Amino acid sequence: MNKLEKQKVVELKKNHWQTYTSILINAPLEELWNTLTDWDNISNWSSTLKNIEGERFNNGKVVVSYSVNGNIYETNHNFIYIENIEFGWSDPMEGTFGGLTDNHRFKVERISDNQTLFVQMYDFKGEGDEISAKEVANQTVKFFPTFNQELKKEVENKTSYNKK
């Protein structure tokens, strides 16, 4: 992780933990957003987030496919989408994670005409049946820098600003 990246896990209140990662990307916000929401091509550059299928608009129903340690997982989510600001989901978790609620956000923030801060946050709340919110947060944050760095590389490699 370089000095332009941040990563932390914080307790917001009892049984409510948040992961936070960010990376500075040398590209205009619109170019970053277009790459991030090019749903058909995510799997071409991301080794972790593989696909988002379904109703990719605010309050739509989607299936998110992601890879962890070589295994592909698919989860149903209620999609959250605000053009050029953020997308993500917030739902009760199932299986091993029963008893927890997640709230995952991918955000973009304009720093200048040619720099954008990409933020990936995940809140975990509740008392898990088999695993605590703290444990899930500490495990999950390990995977975010890979996605963030892959996104940075993809966007900066195709951004006209960086080719001058």
C-alpha cells in the first residue's frame, strides 16, 4: 500500500464495524465512474468483483458475483445507485453471516479535474450467529486494496489525461 492509499477498520458503536479503504486515481471522476460502472467489462480487469447482473438502478434487484481465494460466490442484493457518486447494497446477510447486516459502498469524490478519490466502505452491524461483525470487517478489508489497485491501473491506463 502506498501513501496515496488508506485502509482501516473502526468500531462505530457496539456490534457496528466499518471497513474503509481509499485510493487516489489520476483521472477525471467521469472516466473513473465509466470504468467502474461498465458492468460488462468488470471481470476483464477485476480479480475480485466479477459481475453485477440484474436491475442496476436505485432499489433494483441484483446478483453480485465475486471471487475470494479462488472461489466464486453469488449474492442477491437490493442495489443502491446514485449516478457519478456511489453504488452498492445494504441487506441482511445469510448463512455463516446470519444475524448481520451489510452496507457496501463504492464511492467517487472529485479532488480536481484530473484526480478522483475512490472509496470502498463496508459497514457490518448486528450480532452474528456464527461470526461477529468485527471478525467479518477484519477479514473483508483485506480484499479491498486488490480491487482498488486494479481499478486504478485500469482507469489510469486508458485515461487520455495520463497518455499526454
